[in-house]
Amino acid sequence: MSFNTFGKVFRFTTWGESHGPAIGCVVDGCPPNIALSEKDIQADLNLRKPGQSKFTTQRKEKDLVKILSGVFEGKTTGTPISLIIYNEDMKSKDYGNIKNKFRPGHADFTYFKKYGIRDYRGGGRSSARETASRVAAGAIAKKVLKQFIGSKFSIIGGVTQIGPVFINRDNWNDSQIRKNPFFCPDKEIVSMFEEYLLDTRKRGSSCGAMIELRAKGIPIGLGAPIYSKLDADIAAALMSINAVKSVNIGAGSDVAALTGEMNSDEIRSKNGKIKFKTNNAGGILGGISSGQDIICSFAVKPTSSILNTRETINTSGKNTKISVHGRHDPCVGIRAVPIGEAMLACVLLDHYLMNRAQCG
């Protein structure tokens, strides 16, 4: 299997399977002399790890990260940073009854057809378990960006929709996001999220979600036209996350219904400072950051592993039926928030380093 590496200057390679002994990643291109500890990385991993509420899979993983290389006396050395996270709570027997069946809507079918072999234990490499490694890499990227850009830099993500339930964007409050199990920025909608998810799980089904990311303090000039646009690389990063089916930058697909006047982000100058009246572009113009907040969102499909019986085929091509038991997220989109934050951070650092190399 090729293409396990992401990035150009700041790069990371992930490895491992859902039910293997461990997962991890190797981060290359990280600048030297950045203060970094396992504690810095662990804080982000704790946001993603399973089993933290009744609304996520009950698989219990501590997701404790260990730095194997690239850090000396508390600072990065500029050499590859190797990270490992041991798997602890695997229950491979839960997948025994579907080892020869393909879950509809899942990568089981395409992986088997492409490679001719299948690790049915939790999906193997196709499992979202791999994303813990991305979160670890993203934590390093955030640390570097914070040192280079300063305290004005931040990335925050929130769930704006679960199934048919939407938040009120006028109620968005960053401080609320870490105070509930849904990463919801609108405290008034939390109870509705809870009610809908409990009902979904009771019905043996699953649901999708929409996540919005906001990066603040981003300097002007990140991104390179034509083939390394900042928004193109952000879209690629977010689309690479398991179960993501669409990405929006700024107003995204809504621009199709706007007029030129409505879509244009008018620019003014006041006391020597440039200000935009709106941000439909999501902070990116012509593939280059404008200095506004980077705003993007992505849609996550419903979890494919559901209790309700569905029609499918087996590895011999014969018709059969499938019902998936075991521990699964009724809405995998909830835990996608820290993953999205991590991927956005990696892209922003990658482009920050490329821009510094070209433009100083």
C-alpha cells in the first residue's frame, strides 16, 4: 500500500492497523529548537480518543503517545520525530461474523478488490483508528505555528450539524466547544443533539455530521497558485479523513445561489488597517491566504457499521445479509473535530514553511 505520507515540507507518515499491536507516525520537516513534550501531544489525543461518552464507541484506549526520536532535552532536533501509540482494547472476535462479508458503504469491498487480502479486524488500515496518528502530527504542527506566529494563532473546530439538527451560527461560542461531548459551539442545541443521537443508537442506526473549522491569526501570503493553492491542499487534507464526503471553503457550495454583490467580500482601509466586510472566501483568495480567518467545513457520512440488517455480498460474490454487532460510533463525525483541526494545522504549517523559504 503506497501513499501513507502527507505534506511537502512538513510531512508525516502514518502506520499501523486498528487491531495491530500499535499505531504511530513519523514526522519529518519539523524545524529544530521547538519546545515539545509528550504532554503537548497528549492533550490533543485526549480529545479524539474513544470511550469518553455514551455517544461514541465504547472501545477503551488510553492513546498514550511515546516519543521515540527527534526530541532532545525537551526540544526538537530537526530530525524525524517518531511517535508510537499502543493498542490495548482490541476485540477482534466482534468481527468474526463479518470477516467474509462487505459492510455496505464501507471500504471493505474496495480494499479487498484492490489488494486481494482483507484485515477484517476493525477494518485494519481503513479504520478511523489511523487518525490518532494524524492528531499527534497535528499537535506538533500547532506547537510550531504558535511559536512562529504567536499567541494570536489558534485553530478551533465545532460540530454544526448532526443528522437533521443544525446549530444557530449566531450562537457560536468557542468556549462552549470543550464543555460538551459533541464539540458543539451552540449550548442551546446540545440537548437536541443528545436526544437525536440517543434515538439513533436505540434504532440500531447511525447518522452523519458537519464540522466547521476556524483558524485565526493566519498571515497573508500562504499558498501558491496554480497547483499548490492553500484551499486545494486544505480540501485534500480534509477529504483524506475517513468517512468525509464533501469539503467547503468559506461559503462553499452556497456560492452557487449568490450574486456577485452578495458573494464579494468588500475591502476597506481604516487607520492604515485593511478590513473585509464579509468572509465568503473563507480567508483564501486565488489560493493565497488573505489574512482573514481561514474557515472551512466538511461533511462526515453515517457510520457504516450498524446493527440493522442490510443486503450485501460476501468475498465469493454471493448475496447475503449483514448486521454489525460490537462497539461502534453512532456518529463518527463527533470525534472528527480534533482530526480536522490536526489536518488543517499540518497544511497551514506546510505552507508557512514553503512561504518562508520563497518569500522570506
